[in-house]
Amino acid sequence: MPTGPKHRPPRTPSAPAAVRLQKVLADAGLGSRREIEGWIRTGRVRINGKLAQLGDRIGPADHIRVDGKAVKRRSARQTELRVIAYNKPEGELVTHHDPAGRRTLFSRLPPLKTGRWIAVGRLDINSSGLLLLTNNGELANRLMHPAQALEREYAVRILGQVSAETLKQLTHGILLQDGPARFEEIVESGGEGANRWFHVLLREGRNREVRRLWEAVGCRVSRLKRVRFGNVILGPRVFAGHWRDLTPDELTDLLALAGMERPRTPARRARQDRPPARHRKAAVRSPSKPEGKRVRAKTPGHKPRVR
């Protein structure tokens, strides 16, 4: 009997595994997975001419169209990762298109070579402050996912006095229409006249949650500004309607919070854009009021400290 190694047939390359439709579109920078699921439900996505369904997987030979436009497929590694911090002014919408023709923040953002900007969460039209935007759908999805429980810090101006018992209610929990909610921490930040300022900390991003919590205890919010998301602080140098790239350290720490590795492509050098002079009057000037005070980012479990 032959004692040499057994003859084995040559291996044939296996076909690439089918990938979930949401991941392919997110990698192409079209939106977060949650946003794309909404497109699928409303019939905006087709695969090979047929309406896509939630749970569909696609292979290399499949053709995808969103709103009738062909999608150029690419992996997340083929697109240079960018994340910017934008200072949203009041009166601006966080949407790509508004039927009423109102101003949206996307008209102020820098152009992308591929994909489009995806907002990490939202701020309502009457709120201002820090909003993160990225061209990576997977990162946006992870940062918004409730399981991450990332810290969001807000400066809130309340009209009138607020009792110690009311503050206790807000930190112990209140039942809202969509379930129980509470602030992790509340820090009093002074005030003038009839107004009182507070810095509040949340670990979720439900719709208008900050306002609804205060309204549930009979308080009126006259101004609301987000000053921190995760490890990223807005800072005093980013004027209203302006943006900046995250620094390399900020980007590394943010990816770690999202449970993602640093991409192999080199990160862009952090920079501050210079919009036209006509926009500079909307600048958020140096902090003389409580809403402008910066809060040092802390790891989960630490109290926010105003400095």
C-alpha cells in the first residue's frame, strides 16, 4: 500500500458570503442601520428590481437601488472614516430634506467624496449644541444603540425656582409615555433673574427626553444646549453653525466607546473650518453664562464637574 500523503483535490475558492442589506448600505455611507431599516419598510429599497424586505441578504452579483438610484457598493475600509463635531444653532433642522423648505444643518457641512453625512442622534429645532456626524453607518448605529448607554450632557435653563424635592424626582425616575426615565446626575449652575441653569446627564437618546422630563415635574425649559456626547466636548471655539474634525485622540476614544477598532486608513488632521464672514455673527462667545461652561468628560459612573 502507498505510504505517501493522500492525494487531495485542489481547493476551490468559496463564494463570498451573503451580507445583510442594512450593513452594505451602511458601509456605503448612506445612513445608519436603523435609518435604512425604515427605508426598507417604506419600499424605498429594491434588490434586482424587487422590493427589499427586512432580513434580506445580498451577494456580489446583486444590484441595489435606493429611491431609484443605483448604489455603488464598497466596504467600510474603502472609505476614509470622518467624524465631525457640529455646533447646531436653534431653528435648524437635523434632516437632509424638509418639505417646508426650512433650513437644515446639512447645507453647512463639508462635501464628501463618497457617501453622505449621518447624524448621530438628533436635536430638535429649538435645541442647540453638540451634534456628531460621520460618514460611517456602522459607527453611527453603535453610538446611537441603547445598549452602549453613552453619556449625553446638557445645559438646561429653567424658568423659575426648582425645589430639592423636584430634583430628587428627576434623578429617581419618572414614568413618561414611552416608559420610565431619569437623569443620572443634575448639577446646579447658577442663574440670573427668574432663570436657573442646570447641567444634566443622560445615558439614552429618546425623542425630546430632556424637555419631557422637566415638563413632567411642571418645569418650563426656556433653553437647551448639548455640551458633551460620550468623550467629545463641544468647547468654546466652535461657533454656532460651524464644525471641526475630531482630534486623533478623540476619534480613538470614541471608537473604543463604540467597541470598534481604529481603521487602517490614516485619520484626517483635525482642523477648524472658516465659514463665510456673514455667518460669524452667530458665534457662541466665551462663557459668561452657565450654558457656556465646559464640563470635563468623565468615564461612566463619575459626576460631571462644572469648571
